[in-house]
Amino acid sequence: MVSIETERLLLRPVAPDDAPAMVRLLRADEAGVRMTERLPWPMTETAARDWLALRLGPGERAFAVCPKGHAGIAGVVGFRREGDLAGFGYWIGPEFRGRGYATEALRAALAHARSLGVRHVVAETFLDNAASQRVLAKAGFAPGGMRDREVPTRQRPQRLRQFGRPL
């Protein structure tokens, strides 16, 4: 898998060695983790390694979001490809939020997906995740319908807002 460079970020493939950095970023961010569909809670090194192993599986493209001039990672952006469709997800650690990194990383990952032949992309957010909805809007995603389903990070079925866009 390739690395991608933007004005302020390097997106490089995630690796199992990113687990300690994930723990440092997310161990005290239960509210942030609960805004994702798949990050485990509590965030332990074992849980982080298991999550990273899934992101290294077939059809997955996951990138560590690394701000230039910073030694570690700020988060992860990625997608799972199925034919010409890809489902996107991302997270940014609390100390890096509000800087536009999620939008910049998502736009770069969308361009990469397009170069691989992806023609349509989708994403979902919880209804109470306005920040993620703004990121998707800035990256050209349009809101679609709603869907109810079980989500591992929450205790009961959740209503999710769906977003999509062509590439």
C-alpha cells in the first residue's frame, strides 16, 4: 500500500506498531471512541492491536494520519472496498481535533480510492455526531437516509445517518 502526502499530513499504512500511539491518544477519550462504530472500549494495547489487525485485512485500506513535524499519529482514515464502492471511516485523537486534519485526510483518501477505481463512497454517523457530519459535508458527501442497527460501541440499537457521493 502507498503513502499519501498532503500539504500538512503524511498518510501512511497503519501497522501493528501503531497500537501504543492509539492507546495514548484514546485511553481517556471514551466519548470520542463512542462516536465511532468500531473502535473498542476500553482502549487497551491488545484492543488496539486487534483493531489494527482488522484494518490490515483483505479489502481494507487504512492510513495513519501523521501531521508533518510531529513524531506520532493524530488518527486514522480508511475505507473498505467492495468493487467500485467503498465505505469510509476515520477518527482523530482529541489533542488534534479542530485543525481540519480529518477533512484533509479524508479528501486525500478519497482521491486514492478514485485512483483504485472506486466510483461511489459511503459513510455513516451517529445523529449526535455533528463534527463528523461537517467533515463529510466538507468532503462533498451528501446526506441520505437513516438506518437502525446494532453498534458495538453503544449499548442499544442506534439510528445512523447515511452519507454518500460519487467519485
